[in-house]
Amino acid sequence: MAMLKGRRIILGITGSIAAYKSAFLVRELVRAGAEVRVVMTPGAREFITPLTLGTLSGNPVHSELTDDREAGTWTDHVELGLWGDVILVAPATAHTISGMVEGRGDTLLLTVLLSAKCPVVVAPAMDRDMFTHPATTSNIEKLRNRGVHVIEPDEGELASGLEGKGRLADPVRIREELASWFQNRCPLMGYRILITAGPTHEPLDAVRFIGNRSSGRQGVAIAMELARRGAIVDLIAGPMEQTADPPAIIRHDIETALDMQVAALETLRGSPPDVIIGTAAVSDVRPANPIEGKAAKVDLPNHIELVENPDILSDLNASAPDGCFKIGFALAHDDGLEAAIRKRERKGCDLIVLNSLADKGAGFGHTTNRVRFVYGHDRIDSFELKSKEAVAIDLAEVIQAKLLERTPFASEPTD
């Protein structure tokens, strides 16, 4: 039950007679510490009232695309889809399962499912012959192939009087299977990770700045992969166009190195992390005397006095709690290995992720990267060129192994 504590669950209830069991299911989920929002199909209201479910969940129940027809207000299905850690459809009728496969949007629940970023779990409930019909079995298999987890129905007496498979799984079993699913899918649940990402912009005046070409893509990819595994991620993000969608990512947007330092240290002190990852390409220097407003061309100085920016990663690592796993990134213009080893020691990191501009397709401005995981002279794990999202998976495996005290992971070593 601890795996459900704090999880945000959208419970979709469809027009099955088993909908009455959803009251018991809501109670089980809430008792386990989950926050539950209910979305009903119009058919579900024939079997159980929104008042009952709203009282048990402690949240308003939604069932129509328009909240108030007279006022013309609508239910924000996009916001609902972004809010949840998971959508659990229980009971799931043959009609709604078919709508999920076809991508229909003729109910609020189906529109939420179409716009959701989170994973989906379904618990079918229907009569025996409907459940075993080739159309239904085919649709359920298609959902499985799309990554939807299916909680198998129970066998027993059905509403039609027949005996067989099709009864909605017992609410306690649904709760336990959902918790187990979270544990397998989200092994990092309960861990907190602090990531810096993107460039910093150091102003010369109101419109000009010193910066670099970092897109922030690698840092965001790492944040999203770790969030998918259940971790809560604080992302200290410099100016960049990359988006980070999962609800478990808390984004702090900054502009300058000083902004990043303040935001990162405040976040660390307020929510001590289990892992620190410094992917940000922080500008080494900043103008000592930035000009207020936009300077005319003729007023620009011939010389710009520069001052050194703080070493944010070193400051974070020095303030990190005991046992925190500390990771830095290094971008070299050549091989860079010896410099990366020195950087690891100088900044107090456990691991340096090294990439080089000498490798075609690696570094700034690319969707791919070729990295080495540098633990010291005695261990260097090298990887082939791959997407930055794939690099994020490799690093997430190392982090997961470290946090769960497993044997450190390395895939595709070439050295």
C-alpha cells in the first residue's frame, strides 16, 4: 500500500453494473494514501451517483465535456490527463475498450485518455460471452501491445446468471495489483533527484548576453526518464525550448548562473535529494557591470570586464546530504579523459559523464550523444553514439542500481 501513497490516480468508471464496486475501490485507494479524481461515462451514472464517489474521493466528479451548459464552461480534459500518475479504468466495458482502441473521443473519459501523458491500466468487466468474443479479446490484446496494463477479471457468477470469467476484479485485488504495477514500473518512487540543465544567459544589457549553444535536451531527457521510473525530479532549467511533461518534474526556470545557484541551493535545502546531476552548461563568466536597459550601438564599451561565475556543482555537492549520489557532465574539445578524471575529484562527484566535440554527432545542437561514464582511472564505461533519450536510459539504470544497491549497470561497453 505504501507504493500508492501520494500517487495521483484518475479513476475512469464506465457503464457496467460492476460500477457499484467503484465506491469500494475509491475507498481502498484513498486508504492507501492515493489522491483520486473520478471521471464517469454517462452510462456509469445509471449504476452509481457522482455524489457517492465525490464524497469518498474528496474531489469533484466529472462526467460531461461541459461543466455547465448554461454558462458555457467546459471540463478541461487536457488538465486532467496531465494531472494523473496513472489512469485506472475500472470497470472497463467492451464499449470503452473499443473506443480506446479506435481512438474515439465521444465521452469525457475517452478524451482524457486521448490527451493523457501518463500510463493506463484497465480492469475489464462484462458478461462471459462478451469477454470471450473475438472482437473483445482482439481489442484487449491491442491495448496490451500499446503498453496498457490489464487487470484480469475474476471468474464466478455474472449479472446475467451465467458462470464464467468477466466479473470485475475485487477492489482489494485491484489495489494490490496497481501497487505492484507501480513498484515494477516505478522502482525509484520515494527518491528525490536534483538536476541542473540548459545554458545560462549572462546579460550585457537588457537584450544582449553571454551564453552558449546548449539546448538542455540531454538534461530534460534524463529528468523525464527518472520521473517515468517514479522519482520526484527538481529541474533547475536555464533558458531553453525543451519541455518536461511528467507531473513528477518540478521545474524551476532561471536565466543566469547566479539565479541557478540560488534556485539549486534553495531546492537542495528544502528537499534534500538522493541524487544530484549537473548537466547544465553554466557560463564560466559574466559581465561585471551589465548595462541597464538596451544600450545603443555607439554606447557599447570597447572592453567588457568579466568576473568568474560560481562553481554551482561543487557548491551543491558540498552541501549534499550523506549518501547522495553526485553526477557531473563534462564536454571536451578532444579526448578529455584526464580532464574529466580531474573534474570528478575537484567537484566532488561520484561519476562524470564525458562527451567530446571531437565525436561526430555528440554535444551541443545534436539529438544524439556519445558518452563515457568516468568513475576514475580504474573504471570507464564507454558507449556508442545513440539518441540522448537512450543515453538518459543508460544513466538512469546506473542511478537505479546505485539507489537500490544492485550491481552497477553498463550497457554496450566498447572499452
